[in-house]
Amino acid sequence: MASLLVLITLCLVAVGIEGTHNVTISVLETAISRGADGTPPAYAYSPGFGEGVDNWHVFLEGGAWCGSTAGCLNRSGTSLGSSAKLISINNGIQSFSGMLDDNSTFNPDFYNWHVFKIFYCDGSSFMSDIEDVDPKDNLTYRGLRIYDAMMDELLRIGMGNARNALLSGTSAGGLATILHCDRFQALFQNTTRVKCVSDSGFFIHG
């Protein structure tokens, strides 16, 4: 019986039971000209195909908030605050799974959509927009500029013509989804069906 279970497990892995595919991490250099200082923000993009070619899923990564200058400074040296660290730790590759996967068995509703994952790097759910630089630690708080630059890039590569558009995120990315949902919808014509899905994005101070 044990041998049979091992054989079944190996067969399931062979056909993709893990339900992931690897996508190259890229950086958006043009965000720097928008005032998003520091290392350029990063994203991973998997193009849509087949009947999903007119549908787009934008996913905002989570990773809590930094609630103090010290906390934000600490994040700046990690993968949640530096795209250079992110790419180094992940060897330039991001695995897509769940709602981001391109396997119809594990993601039957969205497997063939365009998927654009925006990596979290500002510690404030892409909401901060402060012009002044922290003089002591040389920190900038400009997550909103990162978000806007990413949306411009998405429109450049064709998202504006979407038939269906989905903005989603988990944790701090789920909160960002709530906060940016109206801005996201405003990017499209009335003919585009737009939805926002927040996963664990409601924070309670208890």
C-alpha cells in the first residue's frame, strides 16, 4: 500500500499537481522618473492566451505595514523594500500558483488571463506620496507613485482594452485592493467589467 501511495504521488507531481509556473521578475525603470526613488519597483508578468487574451488579473503582493521610521528602514534592506534584494533572493524568478496559475485544473476561471503581479516594496499598501526625503535615513515614502507607474505600464501593454479586469491582493495587498479599487476602475471604459477581490485585507487594531 505504501509503495502504491508513493507511485500515485509521483504521478500527480509529474502531471503538475503542484500547480505552479515560473515567471521572470522584471523592474520598471520608468518609475524612477515619476519620483519613486530607491531601487526600481518590480513586477512579474505572464501574458494571457486563448480565450483569456482580453482578460487581465492584477495582483498586489502583501507583507504588512511598517509603522515607524525604524521599521521602514529595516524593510528597505529586505525583499519587501528592495527589488535588488527580491531578485537576488528569488534568483530572478517568481512562482505563480492559485489564482495566478496557468493550469486549468487548479485555476479553471483565470488560468488563461494576463497576470501581472506587483511586488510590495513601500510598506504602506501603495498609498504614501510624500515629496520630502527623510533627512536622517534617506527614506522616501512614495508608494502611490509606484502604483501609478505600474498602472501606466499596464495600460501601455494593452490592459486598457480589457473585456474583464480583476484587481486582487492578500493582507496588505488586500488592503491596497480596497483602497485602490475606485482608481483601478477609473482606468477603463464602461464596456470593461471590473472587479476587486480583497483577501484578508481588513486590519483591526485590537
